[in-house]
Amino acid sequence: MAVTGTKVGRLDIRLVRGDTQRVGGRWRKQNLTTGETTPVDLSAWKGTLELRSPDGREIWYTQACATMTTDGYAVCDIPADAFEDDEWDVRRTGQWKVCVRNTLTGERRTIGWGYWTLSD
């Protein structure tokens, strides 16, 4: 039985200083024989959100995902005070991604990514 992961599509997001926000992704697999798509159980996985510089080389912010579901979702909560420091006055755009890691096997997958813009 052949099974493959589905393409991770890009999603651009806008973040607002002073607001609590949620960012995440969903992992599903498609059976190539039947065409059936099923979610991956992420309840035993750990997830992380990374906000990176525009070129992706520097990690400016990381946050663990508090919500890992049996139907494939990894959701990270960004607190309202996350972007209060003065450095965020000049950090206005970049790349983001949500990665998940299996705590038993160490397998790592990117399940969401795109570009972010920070506004006041």
C-alpha cells in the first residue's frame, strides 16, 4: 500500500503587536492506491513555531505548540506581549514555519510555512 504526504502549501500571515494570536498547521497523508486522505495523530509529537528573518537565516522567535491533536493539527499560541521589545520596531517581515517532531523516533516534519508581516 503506497502512502505519501500531501504538499505543504504556503500561507502568508499578518501578526498584530499587542494581540494574542494562534499559528499552526495540519498534517494529513494520502493513500495513493485508494486516494483516501487521513490525518496524522500528532498527540505524541512536539511542535514548534519559528519566526525567521526575511532570508530565513536567523530565528527571531520560537514558541512551543500547546495544542497537538489526534486529527493532525499543531497550534502555537503567541502571547500578546511577544513583540513588545524595541527590536520588533524594525523586524516587520520574515518567514515562518511550524515543525513537528516525534518524541519517540526523532522524525521531524514541516507542516506549515509562509511569510509573516507584523503590524501595530
